[in-house]
Amino acid sequence: MEAEATKEILLVALGGNALIGKGQAGEVTEQLDNLKLPIRQIVHLSREYSVIITHGNGPQVGNLLLQQESCEDVPRLPLEILVAQTQGWIGYMIESTLDNELMAQGWDSETYLVSLISYVVVDENDPAFLHPSKPIGPVYSEEKAALLPFPTVKTAKGYRRVVASPRPVTIVEKREIKKLIGQGFIVVCCGGGGIPVVREGRTFNGVDAVIDKDLASAKLAEEVGVDVFIIATDVAGAALNYGQPDERYLRRMSVTEAVSHLAAGHFHPGSMGPKVEAAVEFIRRGGKRAVITSIEAIEQAVKGRAGTEVVRD
């Protein structure tokens, strides 16, 4: 198989809404149907670009945690194993949807796909471990939460388990991913932000944490030399005063403007904030283009016709 040296590399980070839409129960049939729209666009783009797909896993890993809570007959699995399960589960759905769409668009059988179980190194001294902030899994009553062996936080729905969300240091499989891209594979990887691990000598050990999918995608983009970084979500782009009467979507913003808007609180830390931060990091580290856009407008965003593009000063 010859390397596709002439193609630029495109990374598309799919948000959880690519699989489960608002108001949906998350049936597998729903998830597969929802994937058709982004995958159709990605297949179009793969004629021009070498493609990497990353994805979220929030609803899926939450469902696995709920299933564990409802059964006492089998041993409970640590979070790192549940993240690995969702990587296989969602990777299968993306690959099968890709395969169907490639056939529908008349591609030959020499188009190669692979889903890669990916883990991501974090720093065991990351301050995030001292201040867990990411709610996951079931909702508990205050009485039940007080008896649990892990920290919880009060949310709008009730008490939920809370885990650390450390920053990604490096993607362990970056060399393999780069080699596969060079050989013409469409690569699905870093699902759910990757399986978080810490180094112990020459080995890795998993930790109870979750890594932001967009920050992990930005780190992967940096390490494998991605040219175009698309963050696909459920809104048209980044907006100032989001949800307010004077809400204003941005078509372009410089790195300095993005950092200023982040500091001013325009981008919520649990939703748009990490996306803007990931785009800023990618551009600062030499990336050519970073765009935050809707699932429906991935192809138009790559062409410069949709979304919010973060540009150098």
C-alpha cells in the first residue's frame, strides 16, 4: 500500500450528539442513523484529505455505569475499562457506517478503515486530581451519596460521582496513527478522550479519570501533523452571550480574541470552553486551520463557509 503523501490531514472530532440527539433514548438504531449525516460528509472529504475521526462517549459510558449500578451479580469494572468498551462499541458503529457510505458513493474495496483502541498519558501530579470536577454516571439521593466510596457533587438532577479531568500529555499510539494515515487508512481513534494512563517506569497504569475529547484531539492533531482540525458539535459555532437576547455567533476570531472571550466567561467550561481552548492550542502549536461547527456543516466548514474559525493573530 503506497503512502498518500500529497493529501493534507483532516481530523474531525465528533461530539456525543453525533450519535445521540436531544430527546433520544440512545437506541443503537438511533445512533447508527444519526451517524449517517456526519459520515456522508467525511466520506466526501476523504477524496481530498487523509482522515482521522475522534469521538465523544459521554452518554455511552454513562449508560455503562448505570448498568453496573443495577447489577450486583458481576464484578464492577473500573472507569478505564468502560472507556475502552465504548471505544470498541462506537468505533464499530462509525466503521460500519463508513463502510456503507463508501459503498453508496461508489468507492472500491481498496479503501481501508481501522478503529484503534487508544490511551492517553496524563500527569499523575496534574492539579485536576486534587479537585475532581467531571460528573459521570448515575444520579443518587443525598443519603445514598453519603455512603458511596467515591466523591460526589450536587448537580441539577441530584448527586453524581465526580472524577478528575486531567490534561492530555501525549497520545500513546501517535506513531501507529501517523503510519496508518500515511498508508491511506481512515483512522478512528482517541474515543472519549482516550483511556487515561500514567507512566510507571516503562509501563502504563490506568487511572479513574476522563480526558476532554477535544483537548485530546488537539494533542493528537499536534503530534501527527494534522492540517485541518474540525470540532463538530450541536450548535453552529462559538457565540458571545450564548442563550441571551444579544447572542452573536462568530465566524472568525484570533487566538488573542478567543483567549479574551474565554477569560470573560463567554464559553461555558462544560461545553464550548474546551472546544475553543482546543482550537487555540492547535493553532498555537502550528496547525493551519481550526473550525468549530455543527454536525450538519462539517463539509462547509472545511471549505471555509460555516462555523467559527480560530486564526493566528
